[in-house]
Amino acid sequence: MHDPSTPSKQRRRGLLRNPATTWALLFTAVLMGGMAVSDPPQAAAPRVVSPQLVQKVVEQQLHALKHQDARSAFALADADMRTQFGNADAFLATVKEQYPMLMHASSILFLKPESDGTIAVQKVRISDDTGSAWSLTYLLNRQQDNQWRISGCVVTPEGKQILT
């Protein structure tokens, strides 16, 4: 007979109990759903995207989080994310609880962002103050005023870094 509590099923259940994994899956689903229902890009001339502007928004939010500046960090989120969290204090409380590594980054490496002119993906690698490495994937939307705002972030652990 097949035992339903096999190690692979137990391992899968354990992964889903991990809050970081659950949030990463949730954000991925939200991001993919948003992309699926968004209007297709218009055939108009493509907008020129400055990688520095996209990177600057993420950099500003990481700086605000490090200094526990809830208002500044929250202001860099898009309207949908602000609605989801309700206020800056709730946003910061969630980051503190679920994503403390964002508040304790000791080193940050920005990769080149990718964009179609309306949506940008900014990948970032960070190390926290415990030496753990993390890969961050930010999704940003260009607003009607041409400002970039963060609509989500997926955090993936990369393990401990060993300095030699």
C-alpha cells in the first residue's frame, strides 16, 4: 500500500509552512496574474527606459527600509500595493516580519534591469548582516506621470556566503 505521508509529501508540506516560501509563491502568483490581465503594450513608439531610474527606485526603497523610514519606503510602492497594505506602518511591519533581510542588507549588487517600457524587472543580489545571500526580483510599473513604482518583490535565498 502507498503511505500518504511519504518523505516527499512531508517535505512539500513543510515548504508551504515556511512563511518566506509562501509569500514568494503568493507574490509570484500576483505578479503573473497582473501580467496576464494587463493590457498588451500599444504599438506606439517604445519608451526609452533609463536603467538608472529603475535601479534608483529600488535603491531608495532599500535605503528607506534599512533606516525604518516607513513613509518613504511605502511611497515607492505602486497604488495597488499601497491599497493591499493600507498604510506605511502596516507595510513596514510586514517587511520586518517576513523580509528582515531587506532591512539588514550589508552588500547590494544591482543587475541590469529589463523592461518593455511600461513594466521593468530589476534583479538585485544582497547579503544580510548574518552572511546569508538573497536574490531579489522587483517588478516595477511605469506610472502615468512616467515615474517607476514597485509593484512586487520576490525574495529567494541563495545560502551563506563564504569570504576567503
